[in-house]
Amino acid sequence: MPWMSKRERVDAALRGEPVDRVPVAAWRHFIPDELNVADLAQASLAHMAAFDWDWLKLNPRATYYAEVWGNRYDYDDYAGVYPRLIGGPFERGVDLQRLTAAPLDHPVIAEQLELVRRVRAGIGGAHFVQTVFSPLSVLGFLLGRPAEHSPATIVESQSAALRRAVADDPAGVHQALAAITQTLARYAAAVVAAGASGLFFAIVRLARRGALGEAEYAEFGRPYDLAVLEAVLGAPFNLLHICGPAVYFDAVADYPVHAINWASIGQDNPSLAEAQARTRHALIGGVSEDGALQTGTPAVVIAQARAAIAATGGRRLLLAPGCGVRMDAPEANLHALRQAVA
């Protein structure tokens, strides 16, 4: 069929229409470029160009949402993608009623909107999406107090703190989530107005077994997620990212987005073929970020990518990792991911 532009290819894949080839992309953090919007915009666009991705997912600081409500970090001390937590609004005890909605001119929000404008000016016609964490994910960052500075401990401290808050003060959790949601909904609309195609809406390791129960997520996660997504219903490319193993895929598979991204290989999650039967949305994934892309060979990456295409018939598929790749992922493997659809 005739050659398509990057935007045409992604749009067709999202609609389930034939494509000249399956669209493909991968994303990663850029440290320390993430501390300066000019540097991060340049690094993000250069990464897209270097691997000829079909769309761009922006990776701001993993903590920027929590910074809005007062979390403070040491950016000279990272564990994975997380800078060391110094303090925040709950360091002298948890009072959820203290959280109020933040204005759009908050310096951190203004910084991220400037990032979107810079990328929009440099990306041409291709789609790009801004990362926005779910309201419950943001609250987890604010409540979590890790005993040690390691990625696993940081993640577990957030879910443990949320479980305690839900048990001890459910009304306060709802009040805090309402304030966060109001802010994120306004911000999400501003992101699209500034030129982004939509959101990479991320539920960070909470909608899964071992974090919160399904009933807890239905009460404290879903209604606030939907309120943020409602603010960008008219955007052309919104995608949901469900992070982690053993995710509650069916609990969020009907969210009003265009596509769903998750770890489809292993991790006790649905495969691409299983997910295709469980949602009407396009699927984003098919290649393991910690397996093939990190420790495999280019041949392994290509084989896994082509198996994903075969499993879906190449329809409603955007080939990608199930989450961000590590900053030291072999470049040869990323090139192989692109070559798999050449």
C-alpha cells in the first residue's frame, strides 16, 4: 500500500485500519537533561530522530507531579529514575486535608507546559504525548517514605502508604484525590492546548495484585482517572499505561483512551492475543524492555517484535516495549526494534 507519514501511520493503527507498516516507538529517561526543559526537549527529539520512531513519548522527571505539592528531592543522587527524597508535605504527619488544588502557573506545571511547546515546535507533524501520572499515583509519591533509596523500596513504600491511608482515613484520601484530580485535569487540557497529541496516562504499579485490591482501585483509582481523561476526550492520541506485573487489565480496559500499553510478555499479564480479545482499544507493546531490549541480541529483539505482529495480525498494534527502556539499553537493540518493521 502507499507510504504513510508517521502521523498517518499511527492514526490508522489506532483506528484498526491497514498500515504500510506497523508503527513503532520506545522511550527512556534522560538524566540529567530532565532538569532543564530546553535540554530535555532537545534530547527527546534527538532520540526520536536517531531511531526513526513513529511517535514520541515525553519522559519528564518521574517526580515532577509530587514536586507540585511540595516533595523535595536531591537531584545529585538518583536510584534508577528516582532522585532521593528529602522531604514533603507529610513529613510531620499525614493530614490529607492539607492538600489543595494547584494553579496552572505553578512553576513545575509551567515548566512542563514549556517542554510541550518546545517539542511541538521541533517535531514536525508526528504525534507526541506528555506523561501524566494518575491521581492515586501522585498521592502515593506524596505519602511514600522509603526506608532506603532503591527503586523497589520506593515503589513499595508508596503502595504501603496508600494502603494505610485508605484503611485509616478513606474520607481524607478522597478529599486529597479530588484536589489532585482537579489540578491534573486542568493541566491535561493545557498540555493538549500547548500542542501535545494527548496523554501517556500512567497508573504506576497500583492497579495490580500486591498493591491495592480491585475493589480499592475501583473506589480510589477509577473515578479520578476518568475525571482526568475526560478533560482530554477530544485529543487525537491518548494512551493508558498500566505499570507492573499482575495488572488489573479488565478493570481499566474500557477507559476512554485510544490505546493501552502494558508489559505483555510474562509478568502474569495478558498476552497481546489475549488483550486483543478483551478490549476494543489499540495495543501498544509486544517487546520486553527488561528482557529482549535490555539483555537480548538484535536477532532476539527482531524475533520478539515479529511474533507480536503475527499474534495480532498487525492490526491495532503499535510495536513498543511494555514500559520505558533503561538508559543503558543497547542501541543496537533499539535499532533492531525499528528494523523489525522495515
